[in-house]
Amino acid sequence: MRLVTMAAAFCVAAFFGTTSAEAARQPRSCDVDQVGVMENRIHIKCVPIEDRANTQAIYYFAMSLSEDSRKVDNVIALAIAAKQTRKPLVIAYDTADYKSVPGCDGSNCRRLLAAALE
């Protein structure tokens, strides 16, 4: 539980931090359907929200394993905790970026910037 709490604090700070992609940053509540770790990325698959059309198309949120390993580990821990406890994960993602994450397809995936468990 301590790891999850520390991870939440780290990711909340990242979530509200400023970046050059601030204009493209978008928050989303995610009911975690799947957490995956691949050769070069992690991904979180969210259950589409019935009354929000944009969630029907974009439901994978991915992060390159070349990013800060503490951030990647903490996001994985938060996503697993969200799935286990059936609590929504609040994620921030870049609405325009899928190319910087290996294997992230532009039709259904975006770059994951941060996550927080409420």
C-alpha cells in the first residue's frame, strides 16, 4: 500500500506539472481493463465510456520504457491497484502524440503522461 501511495503522490505531481505539451494534455477517468508490459512500452487499456464518443476510439494509453523507470514503475503499480480495487484511474495523456511510443497506433492509442488513483 505504501508503494501505491508514493506512486500516487509522484504521479499527481507529474499530472499537474507543466510541459511544452500542456495545450495537448487531456485528463480522463479510466476504468482499467488491461495493464500490459511489452518489450519497449507499457500500456493501459481503458473501458470505453458509453456516453463519451472520444473514449470509444482512443482506449489504449502507452508509455515508452525509455522514460524515467521510477515513473513507469509507479504508473504500472497504480494501474494494477486500480484494476484490483475497481477504482477509476485518472490519467493525463497527450491528445496528439502516439508516435513517440513504440507500437502505439494512432487510431486507438495515445502517449500516457501521468496517472493518479483517487
